[in-house]
Amino acid sequence: MEQELIDLYKDYDTGLINRREFMAKMAIIAGSITAASSLLMLLENDYALADIISKDDPRIQSEYINYPGASGDIRADLVTPKGDGKVPGVVVIHEIWGLNSHIEDVARRLGVEGFLALAPDALTPVGGTPEDPMKAFPLVRELDNEANVKNYVAAVKFLQSHPKSNGNVGITGFCWGGGVANQVAVNSPDLKAAVPFYGSQPKAEDVHKIKASLLLHYAENDERINRGIPAFEEALKKASVDYRIHMYEGTQHAFYNDTNAERYHKEAAQLAWKRTIEFFKEKLKT
């Protein structure tokens, strides 16, 4: 697939352009609306492929709960490891498509690794994630950014005080959620570790507020996101923030999402996840 199409979809996927602009530009590249629609089917995620860890896996318990957020009660998927003893918590922030089966599966992947995982539905204040992922995008744009970040800060506090938690909480997020994870790191002094996947960076002047350790994953072919890395790194060094950064060669934005065959990069995704689990165990289990 032409790089131009992939770059255009990244702009749409991360909210830089709306659906009407996206389809109009894609039709120009593809030659017609019909051709553009066919290409869109290749680019969009196939959530039927999402289950790596079954909801019935005996190692975990998965349930929908509500926790108190800044915008009222927030619906979330809570995954609890079976067994006695307290464990660390990890908040999972979804992509611009809302809380879907892929993100719930990511929470289960954390659960089988021994983490208490909470995947909130950021769209709860605007009616919740719709079944049609295309309808999620405009709802995300309706969110109040400040209140949204506060809802995730509240998720950190919820896990911190959960009876199953050892009090140490981390956060991870993907695409749009990666950017939100960075904002939560700025706004939550209680956060111990953050792992944003190809997320937009916070303002340089806010970086000194970060108390958490950071593990930053980036895709090589992700120009819009990557242009913010140098200023972010400079600010992290100046503020003496504990951070690690990895750039994955030959990858596109959203390379971890294994429901999108066009952009999923198996080797990079597996390595990034291995590093993520090791990082969380290092920072949250000690």
C-alpha cells in the first residue's frame, strides 16, 4: 500500500483530520470513492481478531465496573489475576476508537502477567463507546480534554486503593491513548510508571511535573508524532525524569495493534510488549 495512504490514515486515526476530509483526500489518491472505500476496509481494524487471551481464561477474572471520575461514574473493564496476595495495577488507555475488544484483550494480557488491569471507557461521559468504531471518532472530539485526563487520574487512584492492589500503579496507552498517558503522567504524582505507545508528547514546560518512570515506544515511520521527540527528550533530561526510549525500525504508527494487518508488525509488537511487561514488573512489583 502506498505510503501516502498510510500517512493519511494516521492523520485520521489520531484525530488530525475528520472523516469527511479523510474520505475526500483518499478518493483523490485512490481515484474514486469506491476505490477509497475498498482501501478503507484494509486500513480499518478487524476487531474479530482481537482475542489473544480468552475472557474465560482461568488465570483471571474480567468484569465491567464503574469507578468515580471527574465526570461522574466511568465505565471500565477490570481484569483481576486469580490467587491470593496483592498485585500492582495498570490503567489501559484505548485508541481513538474507544473501549473495544482489542483494548479489553490488552487488559487481559496484563492480567495473566499478574497485574490488576483497568481499561476505562473514556467515552462514558458522551454515551459510551458505540458498536460502530467509525462513530467513536466524533465522540472523542466532544470530550473535554481536562476532564478526560482527570478521569484517568481518578482511575490511577481507584487502582491504588483497590483491595487487590499493592498500591503501585502504572499506565499504558496507544495512539490517542498514548498522548493521554503522557498527560496523566504530568498530572498524577501518584503514578509510578507510564508506557505510552506512539503518543503525542506533553508541553516541554510541563515535563518537570512528571514523577513516574517512562518507557516510550515509537514507530520509525510516524513523522507527525516523532517530530515532538527531540524537545520531549531535552525536557526529560533537564527535569531528570527516569525514562527509556525505543524506536522500532520499519514500523508504522499503531504497529502494536494486532487487529490491523496493514500496520501490525509482529516482531516489533512482541519486543515492545516484552519490554513493557519487564518495565512494569521492575517499577511496580518492588
